[in-house]
Amino acid sequence: MRVLFRVAVVLWLSTPALASEVVQIVHVGHLIDGLGGAPRERVTVVVRGERIAEVLEGFRPAGADERLVDLSAAWVMPGWIDLHVHLGGEMSPSSYLEEFTSNPADFALRAALHARRTLEAGFTTVRQPGDMAGESLALRDAIRKGWVPGPRIFSAGKSIATTGGHADPTNGWCDLIVGDPGPKEGVVNGPHEAAKAVRQRYKEGADFVKITATGGVLSLARSADAPQFSDEELAAVVRTARDYGFHVAAHAHGAEGMKRAIRAGVTSIEHGTFLDAEGIRLMKERGTWYVPTLSAGIFVGEKAVIEGFFPEIVRPKAEKVGRQIRETAAEAHRAGVRIAFGTDAGVSPHGENAKEFRYLVEAGMSPLQAIVAATSSAAAVLGAEADLGAVAPGRLADLVAVGRDPLADVGALESVTFVMKGGKVVVAR
């Protein structure tokens, strides 16, 4: 990237009053539009304010009052969407103790650091299915106001669990402090409390609902795959969520809990490690999205062999999931299940989200299919197709560029050279 361009970007960003007025002429050498079509060569993307105004064939010259962005040697795509991140933390041997030694402000400040890393890695939008302390709700609003840099955030606030379930925040605590958390804390028992928990998320300003339909890997409980919601509880969650315009994402590893959630009408299954043939059939029938989070499964599988990295109750679960999750994703893809991109970053390291592209390709997707999973497919999960997921007129001007052909070498997506979010350049290398 030319030095003069980089200087101009800095001067422009230092005068925010002008940002919405400027017209940018982006010369794109190779365009992957996010909709699955063949790449186009020598394209001009006209950005007016925060949105794309036109996509033209050839390199249209910039006018006297327009700013030229030269990506004529780059491969350009829509800004990527990661549907599963937890910005407030990052897994380490000290993570479990930090729940007792960190304050909500600590989680929020660390989330801001991780948000910046995520944005600079090319992810202009993320979905956070579960907070430690409401940090992603506050961070979402701070990013919208321009207080801190970061991706656009869709937040579930606190995940919803059953007593002792994967998102029960008191699992593993001693009797003196465990208490009896309820719907406000995201713990429910019965349909009435399930509905109340959804309404509480609405009150707190969430964008969608996340439930833990089965046990989980990292919670301090024995099972990773036992079903943890009844059919009646799931029906109450989905019905109430629809009343408030929410979609429902379901954490699920075990086949039975997963199938209950699919039948109840959840939008997406997260992880899906032990998805079986009946579950695949149900997902295809109902159009349920699958978000495999291979990055997290591979990470926990690798760390499970390190003594002391995880508590002993967690290690066998992590090893089992790490061994299975790639084959499940491969089988789901072969069967034609709709797959969207998510990493579970916060388990795996933030800023390394693009490794998921490589893992998806290893599971059988083409590089182009993996890119679509992180663009138009992910936008469809969010119900945000009018704004996100494609380089097309009317969409938000979110662009990411790499220096070599990612369709020939998917690893190119791990070396981002340019990021634009809502018409503002945030990375120009």
C-alpha cells in the first residue's frame, strides 16, 4: 500500500465529520463478492459514506473530490463474519480462577483488546453467544459510538442454561457461595422460567438468544453431551424469542439434545460434535444452520494432552470432542447441511479466527464455499442480508483484502493486508 495513501487515511480518520461525506473509489484487482459466483477481475467499488453505492466493471478514475483506494493487486471480499466468539476471555490454565479474581470491568477491557485483534484480522462483524459479565453488550454499544475500535457485535448477553447445565455460572463452586441462580442469571427450570429468561435478555438489550441444549466441554461438570432442556422448555424459549424478534442459537454436542433443539425450531446448532444421521436429516428438512467451531474443537483436543492445562473433569471431554469434531463437520458438509462460519474464539485465540477457513477446507469445503460461509451465509443466520455478507450496492462497505489468491491457497486468508468497516479503513498494510 502506498505511503501517501496511508497518510491520507490517517488524516481522514482524524476528522470524523468528513467520513460520512467522502466518496471512495476502490480499484479491486480480483473480487470475490461473497455470494458464491466466480471471481471478477478489474472492478471498481464505489463507496459513499458507510455503504457501497456501485460495483462497476473496469477501473473508473477517481474524481477531484473522490478518494482513490488502490487494491488493484489484491484479492478483495466482503468483511468476514464470525458467528461464535467470546471476546471477554481467552482460554488458559488460569481461566477458571479468573472468574473469581476478575471484575466486570476487567472482562470489558479485555474484550476491547480482543475486539480490536478480531477486526484487524478481517472480521468486521461477530456474534457473541454468551457473556461472562455483560461485557459484549457494553462493548457493542461503545463500538457503535466510536469510543473503541472493533467489529460490529450481535450479542446474546447471558447464555440460558438449566440448573447444573453448561452455562450455569455456579458449576464447580463450593456450597458456601453456589446459591440458586435463576432466569436473571440465565438458569431456568420449566417453561415459565425459560420464557422469563428470554424476556430478561430482551430487557438487557440482547440481539438474539443462546441456549446450552447439552452439556459442554469446558464447564466443571461431567457430561459434554447429555441433553439439558426438556422439549417443553425448548418450545418456550423459541416461542418467546420469536415474539421479540430474536433468533436462537443452540450450543449442542450430544445427538439427543441437538435433535430436541432442531425440532423446537432453533436457527443454528453450535459445535454439533456428535451429530448423527437423524440429526442431519432434521437439519436439512428444517433448514437449520450448522456452525462447527472447528478452531475450538481442535484447540481443546490439543490442550487436553497437556497435564494441568484443564481441570481433570474437563480433560476427557476435551480429548473426545477434539477427536470427533472434524469428521462430524465433514459428514455434515457431504450430506448438504447448511454451514456457516464460527470459531468459538475465546477458547481458541482471538485474532487467529481465519484458521477456521483452513479447517473447513480440510473438512471438504472448497475455499470459495468456506468464504461464503463467512459472508452471505453468516449474514443469513443473522437476518442481516440487506446490510452484510456481499460486495453489492446498498450493503455496508465492509471489505477485506489479501495479497494472493485464496482460492488457490486458502492459507492466504490468514495474512490480511486491508480492512474497511462501514467505509472506514482500519488496516492498510
